[in-house]
Amino acid sequence: MNFIPYGRQWIDDQDHAAVAEALSDPMLTQGENVERFEQAIAEKVGARYCVALSSATAGLHLAVQALGENGDAVGLTSPNSFVATSNALLYSGHRPRFIDIDSNTGNVDIEQINSALASETTVFMPVHFAGLPVELGELRSAQNSSRLKIIEDASHAIGSKYRSGDSVGSCSHSLATVFSFHPVKNLTTGEGGAITTNDEEFYQRLLRLRSHGIERQPARMSFVHEGPWYYEMQALGFNYRMTGIQAALGLSQLSKLDRFMSRRSEIVRAYNDELSAIDWLRTPMASYRADVCYHLYVLQIDFAAIKMTRGAVMEKLKQRGIGSQVHYIPIYRQPYYRDRFGFEFAAFPETEAYYSRCLSIPLYPAMTDNDVERVVDAVKALA
Ligand SMILES: *Cc1c(COP(=O)(O)O)cnc(C)c1O
């Protein structure tokens, strides 16, 4: 009996061949493969620029850093995310302010964002949880504030579209969008990430910060360009580059994103059909959308009704060879955040309620129909 994890990559012969070929490239890093991957991502999502990076964490960090603002600004974000989202605010000295979620979607509540944005906020980092976009076009206050910078954490959401029809990553209502290519995400480069933007100056800053803050273009020097050896370190940057080997894998994976997305959709619909009538759980995505690349399938389970703890449920599923996971422990509950900021859990009633019920069951395109059936049967057998 094979083990079915909650998420995993799908690597095929084409991916193997692409990586093998990239290993023969004279430039193992910073070569044409990286540029080609960046162009392909930009084209796929409809953005002007793309910067490929070593991870989404690096991308979130660089995007906040490239705002060029100094500490003490307030950054609004979702508590229902991986810690990397709000950590990116901390790296640059920003103060995170968490906004309660809509427990139906796992996304930040748009109405609460609208009122919070009316204050002095300068950064907003929406997280498109499970692939479902936060509808940035519906933000009232964002339209009026030129100071507000929106950086989307789209780690879950490459392939998804807003209701307007624009792709996540097009940055039609934001400064920048960050993607992750970690193996559990919608497509993978092993480790990896990317930022898209339509702002040329911001793009140049990202390129520089990705590589130690070093500028090599003669036209962009602060001082006299002394000769062919000359470069300038103009800002304090990092080494957040992606290798050509990863980019070659990413290009091959990107060519299959539409197929990955439709298989994810099929599985979501099968789960909805099989599980939505059960009274002790709530299925996500009650209103299924064909234009969303579903990344996670999060059940909300009434554990008291089935007289089992979440840990016992996870153990029972595991005994049947099925992985499950909690997305996410609310970030304000993490010891580091509690010690430093002393958040009150009671300020986030919807997030707390959601956290007490959530459990992600397997969703990835390489699942067979038989795998899906096994998961369905195991869930039904819990009560
Ligand atoms: C995976 C993930 C990240 C971090 O991505 P890495 O590429 O692993 O750095 C950030 N935010 C969210 C919401 C994620 O799911």
C-alpha cells in the first residue's frame, strides 16, 4: 500500500531530460535558462517583469526590502499562513498586524482589510490561501492610497485567476506578486521562487538585491564606469539567485501547469461530491471555480461530534496510509511572535474557530482515481 502524502511534486521523463540538458550548459547559474524561465512566468501570468529566486521566502524578503522604507511601518497580513509571510515584514523592521480571516475561505476578511487600510498602513501582504485569490479589485481603500504598497504572497496560487479574469501575478492591483516552487506547491524547481511586477524601477532594485546589491550595467553606475572589471555595490543585498538547473526544471514544469491545474480541479470536484453531504464536516470551496488552481483541500471537522481529537484523526488516517496536515497554526500563536508582540488570541475569533477545525487531506495532480477513493473511504470511516 503506497503512502499518500497531503501534497507532493509530479516529476516525469521530460523534467529529467530538461535537468540533464541544463547540466551541460556552460552557465550552471545566471545563464539563459534563468532568463527563459523568467520570461515564461511573466508571459504566463501577464506581468511585465519577473525575477527568479532561490525561494519564496527570499522573494517576500526582497520585495519588502526593495520598498526602501525604514523600520516601524505597519504591515497588514493574514495569520492563516506559513510563518515566512510575516517574517518578511520583520526582516525589514516592519511591524506585523494580523487581520482576522473569513473562516469560509481561509483568506483575510476583505471588509476588515478595508477598514484597516484606512489607517496609516503602508504595506499589505495578502496570502491567496489554498489557491483562492484575495479579490484585490474589491479593496475600496487601496484605490485611494498611493502610499499603500501591496505585495501578494501567491505561494499557493500560480495558475489561479481573479474574478476579473486577470491571472494572479499580473499585478493589476499590486506592486508585486511572489510565487513559491517548493515541491508541495503547484509547480516545482526543488527549492525556488519568483517575483513578478510591472514597475521597472522596482524590478531593477530586485535584480540588484538578488545579487549582493551589485550593479553591473554601465548606464546605472553611481560613479565613473572605470572599465570592463568594474561593478558597484549600491545597496546591501543577498545571494538569492536561482540556478539554471532549477530554472530548466521550472520551464519544463510550467509547460504542464494547465494539466496539473485541471487534475487538481477533478480531484476537488470528486471530494466535493463525495464529502459535502457529511454533517460532521465542512468541505472547502463550496462554490467551486474553474479558474482557480486549487492548492490545498482543507476540511473543517467537528471533532467533538465524532468524539476524536485532531491528533487521533491524523493517526487513524496515517494507519490507512494517508497523510494530512494543519494549514496553518495561526502565526500569532508562535512563541516568537507571542513573546515579541503579545497578541491576544481573542482578537481573531474566526481564525481561532477555523484553526480548531481545519485538516488538509491529500491534493496533488499525480493522485490516481484509486488514491482519491482511498482518501474518501478513510474520511467516511472516521465516524
Ligand atoms: C511555501 C510558502 C512560503 C515559503 O515558500 P518557500 O519557497 O519555501 O520559501 C511562503 N508563504 C506561503 C503561504 C507558503 O505556502
